[in-house]
Amino acid sequence: MFEVIFLQFLNGLDKGAAYALIALGLTLVFGTLGVVNFAHGALFMLGAFCAVMFRQFLTLETVTIDPTQTSPWGAPLEIRTPLVQAWFGDFGAVLVNYSVPFSILITIPIMLLVGIALERGIIKHFYKRPHAEQILVTFGLAIVAQEVIKSIFGPNPIPQPMPTDLRGAADIGSWIGFQANVITYPLWRLIYFLFSVIIIGGVFAFLQFTTFGMVVRAGMADRETVGLLGINIDRRFTIMFGLAAVVAGMAGVMYTPLLPPNYHLGMDFLVLSFVVVVVGGMGSLPGAVAAGFLLGILQSFASMTQIKAIVPGIDQIIIYLVAVVILLVRPRGLMGRRGVMEN
């Protein structure tokens, strides 16, 4: 029984990591710019399709004719080789095999530019508008992005293979004193969890220990006073919007081997992640991360067969039930600032 509970806990950490990463970006945007960004799920999707485009580029093939070999019909045999493998040999094969992690290298600049362009081109015009208008315009942007991706890549999911060396399972049980092969867990899911922890820790360290981050935190607390000190806080907030887009994009890239990307991937995660932000507390970065992992773990345990036998469908609604209870008891969320969502 302990093994089952422990595996469900690991599943919860895996789900919670994805929720926490997206919610972290949502909270960065709300905390700095005061904008409820319903396009943030689309940024997660765009990051995933950066991985798709990168692999499609790497797997473009060159065709050569080998006259020494023939097909069953007697024609010279065509040999298809990925271009990068033809150009770079063994290194090209490594690029194709590890296309998902390598695609992060192109995702970072692409998502940074997308985030900055989005903020400067559209979002900045809605800073002082009601939240309802912000939701409408960003939700509209999300739908546009979704339809563009659908028109380019089609409506069907596009599987992204994980590296062959990382397709096995880790024997976690042996790490904690159990017999071998008692508790095993997919290696890529562990990598995703560790990747999420590193990104979350990096964002917090950036905000806590760098001058740029300290100015941003001061601007989140009192934007006008920071501006009166001669600091261009708007420029820093624009960069933070770009950073939030990068975090969402990288989360999408690394999730592609676990869930094949499709055009509505962003919407699937957006609603859940927005609930996570509300539960954690609007504008609270620690609250977003804590709520992400908490709700991921609760959803994982609710999906157990024994639990669903008692309350059918509980795994589909547990997050929303928790959100309702939290908002009734503590409207500002677990770690939200006093006065936020309490009027």
C-alpha cells in the first residue's frame, strides 16, 4: 500500500510541476503589470510547438541512391538520412535524439521576443482597464494563437519522442531502502520535475538576489515610488513579461514527450493554472508554486481507483472543489496580499 501511495505522490509532483510553472508565469504578469493574462496558456502551447518545429527541421531528409543495393522490384535502393546527420555525422544523430532538450536553446529567444512584442504591442494598452477587458483581449489572443497553430500543424497531436537513453524507469525504491524494482517511476517525469524545481528556484533567486529583481519586487509593492526615484520600472516590467513567456515556453517544451502537442494544449492547462493562481493568492509567487504542487498531489490521489469507486469523477472536480472552499474561507487565497480579491 505504501508503494501505491508513494507513486501517487510522485504523480502529483509531476502534475504539480506543470501547474506551478505556468501559474508562476501568470503570477509574475499579474504581480508586476496587474494584468490577468488569459493568453499565458497559449505561450505554453507555443513553447511546445517550438520543440515540434525544431524536430521537424532536424528530421528533414536527404535522399541518396545506393546502386549496390536494390529494392524487391530491382530498382536502386533509396537511402533517407536526416540532413543534420549527413552534415554532422554522429553529432547530428545526437541532435535528433535529444531534439526536445536542445530545442530549449531556440525556445528561449523566440519566447522572449514573443512576450516582449505581446506586451509592447497589445497588453500595455490595457494596464488601466478593468480586469474583465483584460481577460477578453488576452483570451482572444489565445484563440488567435490556437487557430494559427491549427492551420499550420493541423488538428491532430504531434508526438515528440524523448531521448532513447531516458525512456526507461528509475528504480526509486532502491534509493530509499526498498527492494529493487518495487517502486519504479518513468525517468522523463523525474527529469521534468527536477527541471521545474530548477526553473522555479532560478526565478526566485533572480528576483531575490539580483539588483534587477529587487527593483522589480519594489515595483510590485509600490510602482509609483520606484518611478519617482528615476527608475524606468516599465522597461523592467516588460522584461518580466518576456521572462514569464520564456518560463511558460520552456515548460511546454519539456512536457511534449509526456503529452503530444496539439492546438488546444494551452487551453487545457490555462484553466487549471488560473485556478492554481487564485488558490495560491493573486500576485503571490510562493502561493502559486505551493498551490500548484498541492493541487497536483490532490488530483493525483483523487484519481486512485479506490477513491473514484467511492466518489465517481472526483479526480475531474477536486481542484475546483478545493478552490471553492479556499475562496469561501479565505478569498485572497492561501498566500495572497490582504485586500486582493476580498472586496
